[in-house]
Amino acid sequence: MNKEPDILYQLYYGNIRPCEERYPQDPQFQGELAKFLEMKKTLSAQLSGSQNRCLDALLRQRYQYFHFELAEAFASGYRLGVQLTTAALDQREE
């Protein structure tokens, strides 16, 4: 017996939220994240308090913008997956 709830129910009840997935465990991603954090630390050390606040606001705004980009990429990928599935099922019916 499958203990996992049906994926459609999971989606309906909001239990599937890819945008809330934490950082990938890929070593390359971890390396890039470490570089970014080190660069931010270096830059922050060179800036005044108000400049640091401006940098933080800029990075928060970029995150908000990027969130919309990711949502659109997810939706586009999902649409493509449905189209591929439909095409595969259409081929079976012929």
C-alpha cells in the first residue's frame, strides 16, 4: 500500500511548493554560493553603513525579481512536460 498521498491531493492542499525547496546539495552550487557570500563580505567591508543598507536592499529586490523568474521557469517547464506527455499518449493511440 502506498503511504504517500496522491500527488494531486498534495498539490491541491499546497504540500508541493518547489519554490520553497532549500539550496541544492550539488557541490558546484555550494561552491558558487560560497564565492558569492565571500564577495558580499569583501564588498560590505569596503562600504559605509548606508551603502551596506543599500546593497542589502538591492539584493533583497533581486531576490524578489528572481522569485518571479523561477516561478515562470517552473510553469514553463511544467507546460512542456504536459505537452510531452500528451504527445507520447497521442502516439500510443495511433
